[in-house]
Amino acid sequence: MIENKKSIIVLVAVWVIALAAGGIYYNLKSTSKVINIVKTEKKEKLSQEAGKFEKVKFYYPDKDYKELKVKNEDIPLYFKKRDKIEKIAEDSFENLYTAKILATPQIDVKNVYITGDTVYIDCDANIISLKEANRKNILGIYSIVNSITEVPGINKVKILVDEKEESGNFGRIYTRNMNF
């Protein structure tokens, strides 16, 4: 009999706690306010001078994949060399997509490291299609390298994939090359 009384008391206590928790939850749910989500500008917008642009030389393969052509494009004027290099790399990927070398222009530049006159571009795995050694891919890589080495003080470029060094075309550090 005493066991039954204890069981009933425990059961009642559990129900009281459950009802109290439900009541508190209901009050919180009905009185909570909607949070406004504010979109922030991309980091590049914060590191550039608004409304100011500079001309940059971009290299891109010709239709026959025999040589690199040059075109001047305006990009925003960046305060940091790192941000400028990231923008040049992103625009170069779009040029390679237009030239039908890359399957997507949506290659994410995860990070840019600068050590002396060498820049390391860490890209996502979408760039892996340039890994195979053939003329078209080599021209694609040199279009990126030549465009980035237009930045004063940068003479060498190393492409990383997901923070790792890869083999094939990504196994070396590149310098400017205009002889094709």
C-alpha cells in the first residue's frame, strides 16, 4: 500500500512538472518577438573603396587554345592586396568558364595566403578539372597565374585545393609565362 502511495505521488509530481513546463513554453512561445534578419555585405564590399575602380589585365585562352589573349577590365579598388588577388582569381574562373575550360564559374576562393612574392590560392574542389595535364588546362592555369602576377610584388602562384597540395598541374608553383 505504501508502495502504491509513493508511485502515485511520483506520478502526480511528474504530471505537475510537465504541466508547468508546458505552461512556461506556451507563455514564451506566445510572447516571443520575430527577429529581423539583416543581410550583411560580403567581406569584399567592406575592404574596397566605394565607387572607385582600377583597370586590371586579365589573360584568357583564345578559341583554339593556342595562346593567351589580354583584356583590360575594371575591378573595384581594394585596400588590401589579398582582396584584390581574390577578386582577380574569381574573375579569372569566370573567364575560364566562358572559354569552356571550367565546368562552372562558381569556384570558391577559400583563402589567399601571401608569402614574400608568392601567393597561395586555396580553392574548392570545383577547380579539380584543371588538374589533368593537357594544353587547354595549362592555358587555363596560366591565364590565372598571369592575371594574378600583374599585381605588383607577386611573381609566383601556387593553387591549393581544399587546403591541400595536389599532384598534376597543381603540384608546382607557377610563374608568369607568355610563351605558348
